[in-house]
Amino acid sequence: MNFPILSSLILLPTIGALFIFFSKTNKTKYQSSKYVALFVSFANFLLSLYLWFLFDTTTYEFQFVENQEWIRGFINYKVGVDGISILFIILTTLIAPLCIISVNATIKKNLKGFLVAILLMETLMIGVFCSLDLVVFYLFFEGGLIPMFLIIGIWGGEKRVYSAFKFFLYTLLGSVLMLIAIISIYWMTGTTDVTELYEIGINAKYQNLLWLAFFSSFAVKTPMWPVHTWLPDAHVEAPTAGSVLLAAILLKMGGYAFIRFSLGLFPIASDYFVPLIYFLSLVAIVYTSLVALMQEDMKKLIAYSSVAHMGFVTLGIFTITQQGIEGSIFQMISHGLVSAALFLCVGVVYERMHTRLINRYGGIVTIMPKYAIVFMIFTLGAIGLPGTSGFVGEFLILIGTFKKSFLVATIASSGIIFAAAYMLWLYRRIIFGELIHEDLKKMIDLNQSEIFILWSLAIPILFIGFYPEPIINTVEISVNNLIEMFNSNLQINLAKNN
Amino acid sequence: MINLNLIFPEIFISLSIMFLLIVGVFKKNSLNFIYNLTIISLLITLALTLNYPIDTHLTLFNESYKIDYLSTFMKILTLISGIFVMLTSSKYIQITKIIKIEYPVLLLSSILGMMVMISSNDLIVFYMGLELQSLALYVLASFNKENLLSSEAGLKFFVLSALSSGLLLYGCSLIYGFSNSTNFILIAENLNSNSYGLTFGIVFILVGLAFKISAVPFHMWAPDVYQGSPTSVTIFFAILPKIAALTVFIRFLYVPFINLIDQWQMIIVFLSIASMLFGAIAAIGQRNLKRLIAYSSIGHMGYALAGLAAGSNNGIQSAVSYISIYLVMNLAFFSCLLMIRRNDNYFENIEDLSGLSKNHPILSISLLIVLFSLAGIPPLAGFFAKFYIFMAVIERSMYFLAVIGLLSTVIAAYYYLRIIKIIYFDPEKEKYDSNHHLGLKLSLIISTIFILFYFIYPSGLTEIISKINII
């Protein structure tokens, strides 16, 4: 297989973005750039499906690896996928076209620029999930700040400037420490190639510090309590498409990086810091769920629920069991679909009423029945009702956690109840109840493009909820290998210390 | 037999200075002609510099003048940026009516001084070059006679610079006293590291040099001079003297005093940390863009010094690549600044950029790229510049320096973001003129493309720079 399929995946959106940027559009035909963007991102989606089709699920080795000299004698451009990363790539390519369809009247100014930013974002996000070199990873990871900053800042709500700055500076502060760690790793081992580093291993003496440096970056991105505060602000102020990208994909970078780098490179430190992660995850699950209960702004509620859900993810990852990690990956995919859909749902009503306050709605089931149905599916998905994708992820994570600690699992389980509480209450207050606000009667039900977007998220949520096999099958061997590697590393270290 | 072939570029540039002066005196209304002729003579000098093999390693005049890879590279850098600076500012000096025949001639003599500095292998030669470049710069800073700020800038620069030159000379004399020579190579041979006098000498010279590149705590002149000088001179200030001074830094620290690294390393580390932090924090409150870029350049010099502090070839190379990328970014920034013009008035406050993106999308995109690059966000060139520096610093396990440096990038990111915020998020103002001089457009396009696409082939620059071997 000589065709550089991963690089094509990475580059295609950028080419589309450049094309849109340099093409001349007049005011009357501004839609044409949207079609170009849609075409490019859809082609990318098909390409990623083709990648999944070619993907060999019987090996844990990295596939479709491209290795090219980049900074001579020093750093290589290396990309490749394994069972863990391929799903995130597909999630990214699935969400991007939906985001582009959802862009319409809400983006009043400079549609072209918005599409360019989204396409660049797609490039960078795919790059994050494929890169197999720490420096290349860092480049993609950090590069995402620029378009996201602009998306929030230019097309956001009232407090957009504050939110954009907060987002940017929080993430940057976390990441610079990771850069120091990456460079230190280079001087310790002579390489930043992830697969080579897996083999060489990193001296146990330094692992703790390096782990913390990486952690500072990933924890902000995930986001974990107590560095999650940028997320509600960013979500609330970002335009719908921006929130969707943030929730569905950007947050997954942290979780993905925990699996790939923290567990893979620093097994001993990861083992050492398990209690810390448990503690932070539990706080995230319980505390942010309670905070979510109290929110009056829909987007903020969903944002806090995201933090709680990501708490499950980090918990699952650091159980370091087959079920826990598979559950986390599943949960991330599921949350990617569900939260994207929820933000789109909020976008639907926001576009009609221009408010996100929950108490301004109520009883719209009679006016918008189609909307009520899909919103129900996503609400149940967020709660983790059996039959939706959310259930499989949380269930697997809790199994993994029970294996390690009964207490932690018990506390974590309460998160599911909280989730049911705030999500169902949200649903009740918006959809049911009495129609007291007269102006709501003017609202029209979903139009065709909205139906298309929402159902193309609802179907996968239900499908993998009933039949999780394709996902579990894809990740299984890679996760298994990761855990074996992890345990053997621990044993070697134990033997050394005795 | 002294081989004068090797200093053809310097000879040529001196001749053209005299020639241009004479032409200027005898030919009426020849301002544009002379200006263009200056650019051409810089081009010819560049060609002459490129003419001899780049990896020569020769010394002239009793080993007091050195032509090697470092000097050739830095001279090429100086000449190229000199050409670009002249291209960008040609329209500016016409509109603001500050052009006189002395202007291009002074620029040329300053560049000559820098070339002498870059090649100097002797304290006296170095001092000569330094004074030649500074004298020209004093006059240039106050070139806008009508403007009070410009005169203040010139005077301030002169007084403070004279003070630092005094310190520098005192340091030279101390070193001469303790090593019986002014030649770098002989100093290295006669070095007796036990004498405190020598250390004092080094410190005084470092103070003088730190003043020239405006490192904290010798930076006080920079903001006023940057703001007061005509913008065309500010570009010059922001770029060219730094190249020359950095070269002297490298030569001075790594040729005669490499064995005393324990004694000077802490000083450089201190200068570096102070500059990075101060540059980042002090720039936050600035409203004038030229003043802001002065603080930002103080910070940037801190990073370049961090590379030097590492005390390794990697460190030197990282500092050289830092300065190369830095000058491209500054050139791009000032090109943008010179495009903010309405009815022959130039604007230089941050508020003037408000909502620029609505009326001037291309200009705003370039500014966006430049500012993110100055902030060091990947994948732009500015990130790589910092990346090389931290590679070198961490190689020597100087984690403290690395952490401070990276934290100050985060602080510095704030004020760059603030400009971006004003350009992109704020309400728009009246349109600016969009008819710009070709040279200005050209330098903006070239530098922006370099910054944006540097990541595709970073080996190009590293390859060239990796041949610099001082130690």
C-alpha cells in the first residue's frame, strides 16, 4: 500500500480551505463555498471509511505508517493508525461535514472565513490522532488553538473575547510544560518516535516528572477538574458548530493522549498516579454533575455534563483493565456523537428564539414533535440508557473500575443517577410542561437539513448501542497489547527494585 | 601579503558611500535616484559577499579580521535585511518627507559598521565597527527634525549609548591589561582565569553588548527610541543591529572566553530570564504598536540569549536560527504597520487596528500569521525558533531557564492575542489606503510566506546553520 492515505486525510481539508480562501465569491453566491467545504469534508469522510475498511483488526501493529524525514537527522514526520486511533479519525471526519451543514444563518459575517477555520481544524484534529512522533503530535495539538481561538472570538456570543482568551491561555499554559517534557525525552533517549520509545522505555527515575508535565497538558484539554473552567465559557460563547467541534473532538484529544502517551510511555508513573486520577475523576463526576443540575443556560448544562462524562473516561483509562480502556474509548466515541448532537439541538432552538435560558422554553412538544423525538434519543444517550451508545461505554468503565476498587466504582455509579437527573429535568423543562411563553408558538419544526444532521447522529448512537461489536472489535487487540506492555513494564521495574 | 579580495564587500560599500555623497551634492533632485542606487549597491555587496566560498576560514590584518562561515552568514543576513528594510520604507520616507540624501548614506555606513563588527576578531576592530554603526544610528533616530519625539529619541539613544560605550571601553582596557592583547585569539592564549580583573572586564563588555541588543536591565532606551524614531528607522533598529551584536556576543564569549564559561554563563542566564519576563510583562500595557514591538523585541532577545547561555554549538546555532526567524517576523510586522496609512498619515496605535479584518482581509490575515508566529504558536516559524532554543537549553539540563522561558511565552501570548482581538473581534473603523508600494507588498508577501510555510521544509535553514562551528 503505497498511497499515503493518512497524509491525504490530513491534507485534504487544508487544500479545501486554501481553495475557499483564494476563490472569489460574491455576496449572492456565498453558498458556493459552503458546498465546496461540504464536498471536501464528505470526501474525507468516505476516505476515512475506506481506511477503516482496509484496516486490519487482527494486529496491534501501527498500520498505514508513513515515515519521512522532516527536520534532518532529528525528527521524522511519522503517522500511522492502530485500533485506538482509527475510531477517533472516523469520528472527526463524521462530525466535520455535519458541522458544515449546520452552518447557516447563525454565521452572519464572513462565512468563508468560518469554513476555512473549520476545515483547518479538521486537518489538525486528524493530525493529532495519527501522529506517531511527539513533536509532530505537539504541532497538531497546539496548532488547533489558532482556528479555535478565532472561531470562538469572531463568531461567538457576547462574552466571546473573555472565553477565547481563557481557552487559549489555559491550553497554552498546559502545553508548554509538555513541550519541555518532549524535549527532555529527546535528550534522554535520542528519539521522539513513539513506537521506538515504546520499545526503549523511559528511565523510571524521571517518569513521574515527565508524566506530570504531560498530564498538565492533557488534563486541561480533557478537561479534568479543577482545570475545567475554561470549557463552560468556551462552549457557551462559541457558535454552534464551534461547540460541536469542541465537545465532540477537541475534548477527545486529551483522553486519547492519555491512552497513547501517558499509559504507553510512562507505565510506572501512570501506575503511581492512579489514585490522583481516581480522585480527580470522581470529583469531576460528582461535583460537575451537581453543578450541571443548577445551570440555567442549556449550553452550560451540557458543557458541565461533558466534564462529568470525561471524568468517566479518565477513570476508565486509569483502571488499566481491558474493559476500562475499551469502555473509555467507547465512551469517548459515544460522547462525541451525543454531545455534538445535544449542542446541535440547542443550536436549533437558539436559532429560532435567540436565547439559551432553559426557563424561556417549555411545552414545545406540541409545536415541534420531530424535534422532541430526536432530542429524547440524545437525552437518553447522555444518560446512558441501555440501547444507546452511552450505556455500553459507562457499563464497561464501571466493570473495569469494580475490578480495581469497589468504593470508587460505587461513587462513580452515582454519576449515572445524577446524569439522569439533570438531563431528564432539562428535557422536561424544555419539551414538556405548559406552553407559557406565547412567542414559542411561532417556532417551526425541524427543517430538512436539521433532520438530516440530527438523524445521522442518532442512527449511529442507536446502532452502536445495540451492536457495539464493530467498535470493540477494532480496539480490542490494540488495547490488549497496550495492557500487556504496561504490565510487563511494571513487572520489570518491580524486579529491578527487588 | 594581505589578501584584500576577501574584504571586497566592505571596500565596495565604503566606496559607494563616498560616491553617493558626492552624487548627492552635485546632482539636484536626485533623492529617489540615490535611494535606488543604495539598494543596488547593497545588492552588489551581497553578490560580492556570496562570491567567495562560504566555508573559508581566514583571518586578515594580523588575525584581527575574520572571515568564516559565521561571519559570512551573518553578513548575508544583514545585507538581505538591509535591502528589505529599504524596500519597505521607500514610500514612507517620501510621504513623511524625511528623505534627504544623508538618509540612505547613513544607512549604508551603519551597515558597513555592522559588517566590520561581524567580522571583528579584535577588540579594537570590534569597537570601531560598533561606533560606526551607532553614530549613524544616532543621527537616523532623530532624522525627523520636526518631530519632538524623534529628537528626544536621538538624544536619549546617544547619551545612553555613549555611557554603554564607555563601560565597554573600560572593559576592553581591563581585558587588555590582564591578557596583554586585544586580539581574541591571543587573549585566549594568554588567559589567566584566576584574575578577578578579567572577570570584571568581561562583565563590562557584556553590559555594553547587552545594551546594544537591549537586554534587561539595559533596555531603557529601546521603547522610547523605537517609538520616537521614524518607522523606517525603527524597522532598521529592530532588526539589523541585533544581528551584528549577536555575532559579537557569540565571538566574544566563545572564542577568547570559552574556558571562563562558569563565570559568564550565570550573567547570560540572568540577562536572558530578565529580558524574557520583563519583555512579556511590560508589553501588556502598551498602546503604541512601535513601543509594544520594542518590548516584544526585548523578550525575543531574551530567547536568543538563552540559546547562547547553553554554552554549546547547538546553543549558538539555535540563537542564530532564532535571530534569522525573528528578523523575518519583524520585517513582516513592520510591513503591515507601514500599510496602516490613510491620506498620507501613518497610524501606530493599537486602536487604529480595530476591526481591520472587515476592510482589509488579506492584510489582517498576514498580521494574524505574524502575531501568532511571534507568540510562538505551532506550526508557524516562530515556534520552531523557540523550539530550537529550548532544545539547546534542555540539552544542558537548564530546566529552570526553560520553564521560565516557556512561561513567559504564555504571558507574551496574551498581548499578541490582544492585538489579534482588536483586529478581528472589534468594530471596524474607516478604511485605510490600499495603494501600496511594490517593495512593501513584496517584502510582506515573502516574509509571510516564509513564516507560514517554514514548517514544510525546516531542514533548509537548519542545514545551513548547522555548519556554524565556533567551539
